Amino acid sequence: VVHTVADFRSLRELFQKRLRWMTVMRCMRPLGHLGLALTWGLPWAVLAFAVHPTAAVAAFYFGTYLLLRTAMAWTIGAWGMKQAGIWKRLPLIPVWDGVAFGIWMASFASRTIRWRGIEYLLRGGRLWAAGNTAKQQEPADA
């Protein structure tokens, strides 16, 4: 079992960290990052309902999303990581999925990241200190 430590002190730090991860992923593996669109169940269910807003469509797509997402969360959390009380946190899954999708979307507009208190520009797969001029810049060791 892999143990993780939450190294953020606020929701803002969590969102900044996730945005940094997504932005770096977009720059390093652009096609893979774009391909993540195929893995988001909640936006696809919303889109299906927006295209054909009926109770049957809502029940089918949102029901299928919730069933598969709950199965995945239970498999990873309860069975794989042996977390107790996972059922109490299951209602937060759609909330997090919506937030995570928003972070993924925001990563397409982000050209800089903040890492260890310094702002960097991502260019050519490398980190450049954002405050320097182009002639003075040296890539940061990552």
C-alpha cells in the first residue's frame, strides 16, 4: 500500500498544486492530456443530458456514471487501500469530479506554474524563471 501525505495547508494550495500537475502534464504529454477528456464521466453525462434532456437520459447516464465511479472508488479505497468509512465520503465523488474537470480545463489556459514559491514559465518542455528576460533566462533544474 502506498501511503500519501497531504502537503497542502489550504484548499487554495491543493487547487494550485493540482493545476500545476495538470499544466505540466499538458506540456509534457499533450496528446495524453487531451485524451483525458475520454475519462471524465460526469461531463459526458451532463453533455448527454444537455443534448437530450429527458428523465430517461438523466437516469441512464447519471446512474451509469455514479455506479461505475462508486465501484472504482470502493475498489481503490476500501479494497485496495483498506480505508475505513469510505461509504460516508462517497457523496463527495461527484463534487471532486466536477472540481477536477474544472482544473483540467483551466490547465489549457495556464502557461506558468508556481513551484517551491517561484513562478515559472513552461516553454519547450522546460521551466524558465518567469521574471527574467529571454536573454538572461536559464532553464530551472526540475
